[in-house]
Amino acid sequence: MSDPATIDEVCAVAMAEAFRGDGEILCNPIGTTPIIGGRLARATFEPDMVMTDAVSVLAANILPVGDDEAPRLVEAWMPYRDVFDIVWSGRRHVVMGASQIDAHGNQNLAAIGDWRQPRAQLLGLRGAPGNLVNHATSYWVPNHSTRSFVPTVDVVSGPGYDRVAGLSRFIRDNHAIRRVVSNLGVFDFANDEQRMQLVSVHPGVTVDEVVDATGFELVVPDEVAESRQPTDEELRLIREVIDPHGLRKAEFR
């Protein structure tokens, strides 16, 4: 039996679960914990997914995060320009960060404050608008608080369900916010209102703690599960193969 899972490992598994059922798509997680989750999903229950090495090649073997010198069993070359063909075809599931996110799934990673004179300039809109109207998107928010889960985002980088409701059927059919994973729990939008709802709380976290850390009214079911623990094999893969140097822990300090 492996040592008990830590919160970073529970979050990596929750991120992996976001890809369950995706099949043969490009898995494109951004950030340490999402990459670990994507590689874990591909190594276990979603073997048909493809992933880049975070640069330009599709590798058949499991790569350790942060090791640019690790041997790669190269299946194909995928330079950045080729990713756009995958984006527009809808055969991609991306995981992005969110400096702010609201009840409808609107995401901000551009700026804090009035966009005309922001208090803080962040990454910018990046590819978020195109991602959200073309294929499945999930979010990773390592610091769950009322500053990140907000009533209204300051800038809309990735549009939520309320903003796409009046757009074309093509956009509505392709717009899907699959999961939001934070250091407190897992969330989705699988309700009639398409508002953020609590799916599970991580071990040691209560529903009240999640509600208090959220700046809007969550949809909370009568029964809320505890997030799934990693299996012994998943812990082995995380600790010994995918992230042997423990880089994932930096997001939880």
C-alpha cells in the first residue's frame, strides 16, 4: 500500500478525470498539475489521447514534467501552427488557468480592474476566446478564494454559458466547460441553469468551506461526494514516472 495521497495528488487525479471519455483527441493541459493530470489519464484510462511534449512533438512514452532532456518516443511532429487545425475541428480539450471565474464560467486571465486602466496586467486574452467556441475546456484554479471565484470577472477572456447563449448553434454546440478543479473541490455546469455547481470536495474540505471561499452562489446538491482518491498505481505513476521531482507541490505552498 502506498503512502496516503496528498492534496496535490488528489488534484492531479481530479484533473485527469476531466479527460475521461474524451477518446482520440488532443489533450492540451497548460500548467504543472493539469499536465500531470493529462499524462496520468493517457497512461491509464484514456490511452487513445495524444499529447505534445509541451513543445512540438507527440510522444508515445510517458514524459516526466519539467525534464526537457528526457528521451522521447516521437510519434509525430506538431508545430504550433498545426494546433489551430485541431482547434477549429473541435478535436481538442484544453485546460487553462483562471485568475477569475464566475458562476456562468466566464474566465479572466487578462487584467484585474477596469480594462482601460487595469490595476494589474496579466497574460492577456491569449487563445481563450477561440478555445471556448471550438472545443471542450476545463480550468485549474490552485488558489480558491473570493478573489478568484467572483460575482463578475473584470475582463472576459473565455466566454461562459450566459455569453454564448445568444450566439450561433455551432458555437453553442461546441462550447463546453467540462470541469473546474481547484485546491478545494471539483465543479461543473451540468444543470438546467448552466451555473457552476459543486461536484465534490477534496479530502479534509467541507462544503461550507467551499461556499465561504466562493464569491457567488454555487449550486450545491443535497449530497456532495468526496473527490476520488488516487489508486496505488496512479500514485506510483505520479510519484515515480510523471513527476518524480515533486514539481506539483509548488502550486500548494
